[in-house]
Amino acid sequence: MIKRYPLDSQRSRFTVQAFATGMLAGFAHNPKFVIRQFGGEMRLDPEIPAESSFEMTVQAASLELIDNVKEKDREEIQDQVMNEVLEVSKYPEISFASTGITLTKIANDWFRAQLRGDMRLHGVTKTQSIDVQLRRAERDLRLTGDFTLMLPDYRIKRVTALGGMIKLKDDLKFQFDLVGQETNS
């Protein structure tokens, strides 16, 4: 039987980190952002994994730099990410919708899963696989894991600083600990 678990962004944690490269990368930092506003739902039937699904939508403007940097630098980085990299006025949402899920039982109410689906980011849709661990406890479902996205796959501009002496690498690392609570509908 399928059970619905809407995501609770207040109890969840979802971050993305970029990595510096270039001649002066040692003087730069690897900016890390928390994703504040998102919603979605896991529909889970452990007995019939093919009936399960996952979908999630992120408000792109909700990314917030969590590094310990000067306020002036924080504002500059936030502005550059929102306006030049993500172009949130043109692409306000980032979404993922599963097209297939495989589950492997590890123990009671604990599974290893692979979510395959469509990632829509910056106006581009690509197939993405995400490996997760699923744990059920009472009425909660917890999804934990990480995945990498490549900036060129989504036509996202790489950020540079100091005349190109510092650049961001093409990969972004996402880490998540998402909590959903079972509903009765």
C-alpha cells in the first residue's frame, strides 16, 4: 500500500557546495549554501517499489550562503549567484520528478534506494540518478544522501573572480537529510 510523506522543510536539511580552482584557489573558499524553501513528497510502497515516486521543487531564490564571511562579501556572493549564475528572475524553480525507483532492503524500515528522474534547472531538463538511504520511524520517513550536478549540463555560467585567477569548478555537491511525515490521504 502506498503511503504519502510530504516533505517538511523545517525539519530537513538541504545544502549545495561549490569548489574553487585556479591559481589563487588557496585564498578562496568553497561556498556552501543552505536551501531554505522547498516542497515535495515521497510516495512509498516498499512491497511494490515501481509504484513509489518522489518529487521536489526548490525556490531558487531561497539559497542562502552559510559560510562565515564578511557581510560585504556575503552580499556580493549572494547577488552574483542569484542574478548571474541561477538567474532566478528567469528560472525561479528547480525541480526533480522521479521516473523510476529501486529499493533494496537493509533492515526493517531501512532501505537503500536509487531515484532516477528528471532534474529541471536553469531551463534545462536532464536525467539524474540520486542514491539515498530511506528510513521509516513511526510516521516519519527520512531520506539522506548526496549527489553531484555539473554546471555545463545545465548551461550555468561558471563564476570567476580576480580576473579569472579564481574560478568555480564545474561540479556542485548537494547533501540532504529530508524528513517527510506520513499523511492519511
